Amino acid sequence: MSHTSGYRDYFLQEYIPARMQRPTSVDAILKTWAERPLDFPPGQEWQYSGTNYVIAGRIVEKVTGESYEKFLADDVLRPIGITDETFADHPSQPERNALGYYRFALGPPRLAPLTGGNWLFAMADLEMTAKDVALWDISVMNQSLLSAASYRAISSEIMTTDGRSTGYGLGFFVRNVAGIDGKPHLLLHHPGEISGFRSHNFVLPDLKAAVVILTNAEYSNTTSELAEGCRAWLASGRRKPMAPIPRSRPRRQPICQPRT
């Protein structure tokens, strides 16, 4: 989970090639990628790799005796109030899912292709609304799901074996930011990108604040710029309560991880 394992990333492309638009199996991904020689000895470097998540998801299934989706829904999402999630491989109410777009150079936006079955297993298969991501963030702030020791592990920066900083914990980038009080405050965040979508999630546990931005345009860096601006605004202490804006029923989109 710290991305210091050395496993080579199976999801290297910035796009969805034809072969990944066809279904695969989790075993095929593990056989092809997890059994390859490591890119470096474990702990020596930091390198984002979706292969780590596929391995972690399969470990969950081996330990629990349940499918990854069932365990995640029953033991992680439901206890913190998330009931509207769906999975890319088994979408519910697909008409509610947002459509993702990409474009070539300065050309017009085009519908982005979807990945075939199992390619996103445990790595980027959750499709959720911003509200449900916010419920997850609230659970992190309140430490309402895991043990205190687990939250310390998630939010503690991992160092390489020779003592170099990775800037990463267990599933979160980790850093401190200055607040209006001049004191450092913990920031947990993660950007994401998958075919047709970009996202960024910031959590400031000390300030009980979070920023969730989901977009269905893969070709713009606006997501990260907006999220960083909102994060700085929250940390400044100038935020005021805002009246809710009436909207139609929110659409779900993939909760994705970054391509680096």
C-alpha cells in the first residue's frame, strides 16, 4: 500500500488501448505483471503501481473468503453510511453514471472508451458521487472505521530503506500545510486519473475539512488547480457556511488513482 514494493505497474498507459477494452481476469493480471522481476528491491524506491492494489484486493478475498466487492460494500462502505456506490464491473443504474471525455491536442471532446471487465479490480473500480467520497473523508477525520493505530499508519510518511522521503503513507500522499494559526496541519490527499475522468481529494483531519473534486474531462489540469485552491482557502480559516445549492440527483463517476 505504500508503493515501495517494486511491483511493475500493469496500467502504464495514459489511455485505454484496444486490448484493455476487452475483458481480462484478475489471475491474468497477476500472472502477467506480479510475477515479473521487481523494478527495485522492496523498500528501496517509491513508484506508484496499480499492481499493488490488485494484489491487495486478492489478499482481501483470500483472507475473508468473500468477493472483494462484497467485503468492501459490507465491511467498509456501509458502516460509514455509503450506500449508493457501484462497481465498474457490475454497475447498478448505469444510466446514472457520468460519461467521461478526452480529446486529442486542441480537438473537440470525445467520449472516452471504457475498460473491459476486471482491468480496474481493486485499483479504480469504485464509482461514487462526491457526497459519498465526502462520507469517506468524514470517517477518516473522525477515525470511525479503523483502529487508531491503523489511522496513524495510513497518515504516516513511509521512508525508503536508506531514509529518503516518499511523501506517501498508505494510500494517501502526506504533507503538512500552514494554517491561519501559523501551525502545521496534516494534509492527506490523492489525485486520480482514468479514461475520461480526473479527480482530487484533500482531507485536513485537524481542521475537520475536506475538498472533493470530480470531473469528467481527462484533458485538463483544472481538477488539481481547483482542489489546491480550495485546500488553501480552507486552511486559511476564512471559510463561512454556505447555503446548499439545489441540484438534480448527482451522477457517479470512477474514483480513480493517478497515472504517473
